[in-house]
Amino acid sequence: MYVYNHDEDEYDYKYPNVFESYIFTIDSKSFKGHIKVLAAELARLTGELGYNKLVFLGDTEVAWLSQENRYDPVKKAQEYLEYNKVGKGFNGSILVEISEVILFIRHLSWMIRCNASLPCFYFIDGGQNLLGYICQYGNLHVSTLNKMTDNLIQDFLKVSSFRRLAVNNCYNRFGKTSAIPGRQTKIEL
């Protein structure tokens, strides 16, 4: 997470001490199908860990809807957030009930994938046991914050569609090039 340091006129990076970190993926043929299964597996994991909600928060002060994008899946994601009372200047946290996690993740994933100027959106449970985020390639990056949670993750992986990446290296596997369709960067002059 980035916090602006006024004395130094730069950002300080802050991240909690972690027990273990992983990158999980799902075998799939398209990004749309990928995030559908990823969202369902994350909701299932959340339930298995006994969490009834997750908190999502960007790692900078940039507003969630600060970057407009005309790519249809991103427009729908922005409309979903607006419908749920997320305003144009909102840069706070969003509490997502487990019953909404699948739909929320499906929309958020398109914004993450296609809006390069947005912050990284982390999620954490209320007891601060699990911290994670979804990258623009659709992989789930997870840090366990204690041994008990790590053991539960290990058990879940035995029955899950998640597969741990052998190499901690994410890439665009849904295209013939590294370019991501619909991905834009907001440049302010």
C-alpha cells in the first residue's frame, strides 16, 4: 500500500508481515470465462475460511472511477459500481458481502485488466488473516498472514480449481501478444 510522505515528497510503501505468498490461476480459454471461475473459487475460498465479507481498498488515493473506458466490459463494470452508489471521486474501501463477491469480482477484474491508471485493489478479511489482489492478467495474488490461514489455504487447494503458478511470473495468456484488448492508460497533462 502506498502512503504519501509529505516530508519526503514521495510515496512510502507499506505492507504487513506475511506468513506466505502465492499466485493462483485457473485453467481457462478466455479472460471472460477465467474471471467467472476465479470469482466463484474466491467466493468459495472466502466461505471455507469462514469469512462472510471482504474489504476492498485501492493502494493509492486515486478514485475507483477516475479512468473512463469505452470498452464494453469495463463500461458495464463502471455502471455496476455507480449503481451501487460508488461516486466518481470515491477512493475509499468497499465492504463486499460473500453473497456479492462473485458479481463484484467479475466487474472489478475488467476494470483492473483494462484501466492501467487505477490503483491495485487489495482485499482483506475482517480478522486480517488473508490479503490479496487480482492482477491485470487475472491471477489471484494471496498473502496469508498467519500459519493457521496458510494451513487452511493448503487444504482448500486440494479440492479447488486454483492452481499455483510454478513461477511467480504473470503474463497475458489470453492473446497472441502481450497487448491486452481494451487496456488504456489515463494521461494527465
